[in-house]
Amino acid sequence: MVRLLITAIILVSFSKGGDIYHQNCVNCHKIYGPSLKKLFFDYLLVYSSERRVKKALFEYMKNPDPKKSLMPKEYIRQNGVKKPSKLSDEALKKAIDSYWNRYKVIGKIK
Amino acid sequence: MPSERKSLLYFLSMYIFLVIIILLLVSALYYNFRKDLMFTQIRPKLAENAKDVIYRIKEMHQSLGADLHYPRFSGFKSAIYDADRVKIFSLLEEEDIRFDKVIYKTGDKIRFIKEPDAYYLGTKYLIIEVLDDERWLRETVRDILTFGGLFLIFTAFLGFFLAKLFIKPMRESFLLLDNFIKDTTHELNTPISAILANIETIDKNEINEKLAKKIHRIEIAARTISNIYQDMSYLLLNKKTVSNIERFDLKELLLQRISYFKILAQSKRVDFVLNIYEEVYIKADRKKMAKLIDNLISNAIKYNKIGGKIYITLKPRLMIIKDTGIGIPKDKINEIFKRYKRFNESEGGFGLGLNIVYMIAKEFGITIEIDSKPDKGTEVRLKW
């Protein structure tokens, strides 16, 4: 009964983008990954616009390619790239949207 | 000399057209030159401004979103756009940016677009906007006006001399022709008068019938020449004759002129059919009206069929002369009042007649209407 409840909660929360982002990206990055904030600004620096940043992120998560990685070469040599995301396309897109909304600068500049 | 004026007008309009084209072209070139000059002069300053802004947004970027205070400078405004030309932040009032340009002018503002070496905060395009004091523009307009004005004066003089050069040969040939006609006309007068006077003195009863017929024909021919002579001298001296306007009964004059043409009409077996009202008055010069009627009747005879008819109607404010002749093709009706124009090339004459009719009618405010059907005949209506 309790287990059922937990899975239900997890299922419900998974349907919300913000929570996928927190449960998936943030949780892992807190332990194993580099700072998501720093990575966001690196992506912005290279890909510029919302459309292009999101596209690059999506492609990297689906298929991490050392040639496309923006991490320092030294880091990749030592640790390798991460594994492809297990999230569905839809969920991944939602997570990336939350990631973008969390750190975007448009609308925040004063 | 209408054709002379026509070709002069043609020449002048061509000339003015060309001068204006050249003026516009040179002005446009000069304007663009001055604009580019202004751009190259102001560009280093704008590049300096861009550098300041980029330095600041680089700092903002490196703060990772902690410090997002956009730089504001007093001398210029700026905006940043991403690679998809979406606005990131802007201080500009109008936001239609021409991303394909490096520097351009919009309204009274100059915009300079700089692409930073990396996309700080996502910035692909940095737009720097300054107000243009437009001193260069005022100078340019002043230059165009003064030099354009000088150029216009110069070309006006040139055009004047060119036009003179252009019409000189034409004027000469016109003068030659006019003088020739004048001289010939004067030379014609005496012999024709002599022939007509002599014919009149011949007593028709003294000679045999055959000879009388021949003399009759000579008289017709001489009268025809005399008509042409009168037309020509009318046209040549027209400007000098002053009209003697009076109110008179047109019926009298008309009958008199018809009887004058009887002999000529008989030679073609043409009959007159008259429908003439009493007391139809007109205010005009009697001699000129006679000339007008002469020309219309002589045409009606000349272009009539053998054995045809001429219907002449006179009512208050209306005179109709209608023949049963060859008619005038529709497309030529408008042309027939021109000098030297004959609507049928096979007939003799100088084509002066209708031109005279037109000139006289115009002088006395008479309107002319012509109805003509080929092979049916021509109807000329005069209204006043």
C-alpha cells in the first residue's frame, strides 16, 4: 500500500517538468556532475539563442559526444562523458525547458 | 510655323529630361558619398562605445547571472540580440534592426552593429545607436543646391545656344519656302488678271460655238487659278489684314457666291439644291466670310461626282453645305484643317482651302462640324 502510494507520487511528480529537472539533472549533478549554472552560461556563450542552446543540450543528453562536450578536455580524459539520458524525448525536453527557465537572462537584465 | 515649334519643344523636353536625370544621378552619388564619409568618420567612436558595452556584458556573463545590471552610457544607446535575432535586452526606442548592415541610418539616428568574439549572455549582435546631428546632411543639401543651381544655369545657357543651332537650318528652309511662295504669288497675280479681263471683253456672240466652248473652259481654269491665288495671298497676308466686322445678311452673300461658282459647277454637271431662309444675320467680316463660303463651295464641287448635287441650307445660326462626293475617310477628318493637307491626293490644289476656312471660322466664333461617309458625301455644318 505504501509502495503504491510512493510510486503514485513519483509518477505524478514525473509528469511535471520542474520535478524531472530536479530529480534527474540536479540530483545527479549535485553528486557527480559539474555545476549546472556554470554549464548553462558555457552553453549560452557558445550557442547564443534559446533555440540553439536547447537543441545542443538535447542532442548532447541523447548522445554525449566528447567532441561536442564543452567540458575541459582534461576532465573528459579523466572521467569520460556521461551516459545517454534515460529520459523519454518528451521528459528530456521538459527538463531542458526548466533548466533554461532557471538560468535564462532574457527578462532578468535590468 | 507649328512644326518648327513642335520639334523645338521635342528637343527641349529631351534636353530638360536629360539634364534632370544627370542632376538627380550626380546628387544621389554625392549624397551617398557624403553619407559614407560620415560613417567612416563616426565609426571609430562607435566601435569604442561597442567595446565598452562588450566589456561590461562580459563581466555580467562571468558573474553567472548574479550581476545583471545592463550598462547605460550618456552618449549613446545600445541593445543586444541573440543568434536568432531575438532581443535579449534593449535601450532603443525603435526595435526594427537591419541585421544585414554594419552601419546604417534610420530616421535621425545612426546604428552600428558589432558582433562580439563570443556570445556573452548569448549576445551575437550588439547595436550601438547615436543621434545624428545631420550637419553633413545640411552641408550636402547646400552643396547640391549651389552646384546644382550653377549647373542648371550653365545648362540653360547651353540649351539656349543648342536650340538656336538646332532650329537655324529649319528656320532657313522655312523662310526660303515662304519667300518663294510669296514671290510666286505676286508674279501670278498680273497674268491671271490679264487672262480673266481679256476673256470678259470677248463678245460671245461674235465667235462660233466651238470657240466659245473653248474660251469657256479657259475661263473656268483661270478662275480656279485665281482662287488658289487668293487663298495663298490670304494666308500670306492674313496677319496684316484687319477685320472689318459688321452685321449683315448672309443670304445675299451666299447667293452671290453660289452664282459665282455656277460656271465651275456646270463644268462638272453639278447642281445646287438650295434651302435658304430670309434674313439670316451674322457679325463678321464680309470679305472673309466670302472666302470661307468660296472654299467650302469649291471643295464641294471639286470632290463631287460628275452630275452630283450640292445641298446648301441656310437657317438662323446654321449653314450646311453638303455634297454627294467621295467623302473623307474617318481617320483623316481631324487632319484636314492642317495647311497643305488634301484629303484626296488625286485632286489638284494646294490644300490651303480648309486651313483658311478653319482660321476664319475661329476668328468669328463659328464652330465647324463635319460628317462624312466615303462614297456618299460630306456634310459641313457651320454654327454660330
